Amino acid sequence: MKVAAPDAGCRQVDGLTGRRYTARNGVFEMSQRDGRALVAEGGFLPSLSGSTSVTTGYRCEVCQFGSFFRRCSRCGGDCEREA
């Protein structure tokens, strides 16, 4: 089970099972029991969809605003796919 740390300064936690977990990029990989206990104490389940890539969006030809749609929401101009 993956659980995000309740605070950015939290690098290690001791689980109920006695095992010590070290965070990697702010996320702990832990057993179900220890994960549920950490969530109960302020941790949270992270979004594991990953970050959005620049290449999935569009760039407005008029104002250079980044968008995920073909019509710019800022100026109404046409957008081209990012290279």
C-alpha cells in the first residue's frame, strides 16, 4: 500500500508491525495494516497517475498560453500541439 507522508519533513515512520519505513519522494510503500494506521494519523493516499507531460497539451499561437484544449481559454485563439 502506498501512503503519502502527513508532512514533508516526515522521512521515516515506524509501523504497528514494528517495521520501519523510509519515504521515497514523500511516499511510503508499506503493508495494509501499517498503511491504514498512517492514514488514520494524518497520512493520505497519493494520486498515482503521475505528472502531466508538456507534450500532452497545446500552445496558443497568439498569446503563447499553455492549454489542454485546441481553443485558448485566455484569448480565444487557435492552439497547436506542443512539440
